[in-house]
Amino acid sequence: MQDKPDSSSLADSEKHAVEIQETTASTGSLALDRHGLPLVPQPTRFEDDPLNWPSWMKWAVLIQVGFFAFLGPFNSAVVNPSLVLLADGLGVDSTTASYTTTCAIIAGGLTPFIFTPLTNIYGRRPVTLFAILMTIAGGIGSGASTSYAGVAVTRALNGAGFGGMMSVGTSCVSDMFFLHERGEKTGIYVIFVTNGAHVAALFGGFLGAAKGWKWDFYIGAIITSFPFVIALFLFPETLFSRDEEFLTARTHERSYLEMLFNFKGNMIPNRQLRLSHFTHSFAMLKYPSVTLPFIYYTLSWTFINILPAVTLATIYHKFYKMGAGSIGACLGISLTIGSVLGELCAGRLSDVIMYRMAKRHDGVRKPEYRLYLSPLSAFFMPVGIIIFGATVGRTGFIPPLVGLSIGVFGLQIGSTCLYAYISDCYRPQTPETGVLFNLGRGLSFFIPFVATRLANEISYLWAWFTFAAILFAAYLPVAALIWRGERWRIAAGTPTFHRYM
């Protein structure tokens, strides 16, 4: 690592880290943030501690893991506007063609259960690089396939890879940033997650119409290859042991090159992979502060993000006679606008609320403060769903898109609140809770099987109203966490694994 720079040139997070190194080394006292509140967690005296990294390095990793997460939904959804073309090319109907996307979604939801325990032992970096290569191989394979079975299998491989890519994001955010920074930083990460499918839709349809559906898969593989090259040189290992006994005996600080290429030196000492590690994510479901947000997030992602992604091509082709390019533009623009506006209202404001509430309560930062913005999600998401169902096929094509924008506005707010809340509740177990959120996105695979069929039976209005009612009902237990969450957390106890992290 480089010599410590002048603190006047550092960003706030760097200043805090420098102050801590000096204060804790000399007095052993708690280090404070610029508001006079104790930093959580307390960083170590070592410069290779990710909490002590310079801002440029933290931001470089944050943007990369955000882009990795962006590429998951991107690879999954890039072909969605071209599903009619894919169906024609494979000799199946458009609903059956959409099941290839389902294969990717299911695989992407399941593989983090395998990848995450590996990242906790062998490091975030090597597992992520391997997952990127899987994603690229799956994309190339889908483009080269000539049969429905071939596309389905390679889509599953693609999904397995991007599931691994998406499994490290929340872990890295937790590794590098203090609690009071995580609202904004988590929001930045979440906006990448949310918008992958939206951006894919913007040009996936036009590309499919111009070059054929195969190029929708090829472009995903090509774009995914660029962050692989960048990560080779700009994605240092963030896994770091905070075990006091280990830190007391530690004398060697890793250089930047060692954090990139010293595979063994980046592993947690004396840690071995065990079969029980693969069940830790399920163990987190015993805690209400995990289970209730998990259910709400799963349904939110399903009805706000996946539902339009897999049904809009069929619906807009049926009612408005649109082609793949126009459908992709409609989907991508409306959802991107909504999510960006949602993040402008969520990330930094979440940190501001946390700070102000902590100042009122003797510096105590309760995780439940993160949920104070969540009622906005419970309002905007159902409203957006109802607007879409009430207007599609009855008005022009724009009013349903307004509903999509309103819904994803609420999704962005809700996602930021939930990610930050669970991370604050159980920081050492952030990798496992992140796996559950990935699983939640994978569980959305069922929606193509029921949405259009239900709409054909009871109308789009009542089908989408049903989805909105389910989503609002799922929020009510989350709302209870605002008032009862702390008591429930204390009663449930604290997880015993990963306390060294």
C-alpha cells in the first residue's frame, strides 16, 4: 500500500479511517465519525483493511460489483423484447420461448448458495472471476444453439454464472463501508441491480430486429467480457478477518498486487470449507428481520421487475402491434426513469434519517431507522401495478408505461431500505442474506406461468389488481418491524457464524 496521504485531500471515509488508525493505535479509544458518533464497525490499524482503503479504491470496487449485479438481469432480459423472434426461430410459441428466460432466472437464484460459501473461504475475487467466465460461456452457447433444448441449457449456464456475479455485491459493500455510509452505497448498488433488465430492453429489441435473436445473446457475452478484464487489475480482495486474536498476531500488510494475485494470502487463516456452510443462508430465515423483508422483496421484484419483463412483449404485440425494438424502448425507458428517480429519493436520505435519529437517541443507530422510508414503496408499487392493469389495451400505449415507472420508483426505494436494514442488523452475515435476496429474484420464475393466463380469464385489470393486493399485504409485516423489530431481534438472538468478519 502507498504511504498515507495528507488527510486534507481525503474524502470523509478516508479521513475517518486515518483518524481511527491514529486514535486506536495510541489510546485504544473508539474512533468517531465527523458528527462525533462511534464508527461501526471499528477499523483496524492495517492499511489493507478495506475500511481503510482510499476512496478511489472503494469506489472502483463498488462500481464494479454494481456492474456485475447489473449484468445479471441484463443477460437474463436482453432477449425478452425479441421473444416473438426467438419463438419463430425455435418453432415454439412466445410463452414457451419465455421459459428460456425462466431457466436463467432459476439458475441465477440457486447458484449463490454454492458460490457464497466459497467467497467466504477463498475470497470474493477468484470466485467472481470464475462466475464471469461462466456467464460469458453461457451467452456464447445460447447464441450458437439451434434448438430449444440447447438454448434452455445454455441459458441455465448463463444464469448460473451471473448468479455468482451477483452474490458478492452486498458482501463487498459491507466489507468496505461504515454503517453510516451504507444507505447511499447500498442504493448505488441496488440501482445497478434494478436497471440491468431495463437497459437490456432498450436495445435488445432493436438489436434482435436488426441482427436476429442470436445477437441478443452474443452482445451479453461481449459486454460481460469487458468487466472481466478490468477486474483483473482493479478488483482487489475485500475479504478481511476482524478476529482480535488474528489481528493481534498479524504483522504483514498486503500490497495492492498481493490483494490482486496472492490467492492464498487473501484467504481467511485457519478456515476450511464445510458442508454446513452451504446451509447458513437458510439458517438466517429464523430471524424475522430477515424473513419478512425477504418475502416482501421477492414479491416486489416479481411483480414490478420480472412481470413486465416477461409479459410486455406479448401484451404490447397483441394490443398495440409493436415490434421488438419499440417494445424494448417502451420497457427500458419507463423502468429506468422510475428507478433513477427512486434512488434519488432513497439512498442518501436513508443515511440522513439514520444520522438524525441516532443524534436523538444518544448516538444509537438502530437498524429499524432504515425502514422509515419503506411505506413509500408500499404505496407506489401497488399503485403502479393497478395503473398498468387498468389502462393496458384500453388506452394508448403510454399510460401503462407510466404505471411501470411508478411501480419501479417504489421498488427502488423499497430495495434500498431492505438491503441496508438487513445489512445493519446482521453485518457479518451479509453474504448469506444477500444469497436469500438472489433466491428471491430466482423465485420470480413462476410469474410467466400465471400472469397472462390469469389475465385471459379475469381481465388484465383484475389480474394486476390481485398482484397489487398481494404485494401490499406482504408489506404489512415489514411495517411491524419499524415498531417491533428491535424487540424481535433481541428475542431471536445473534447468529454464531462469521463473527470473525
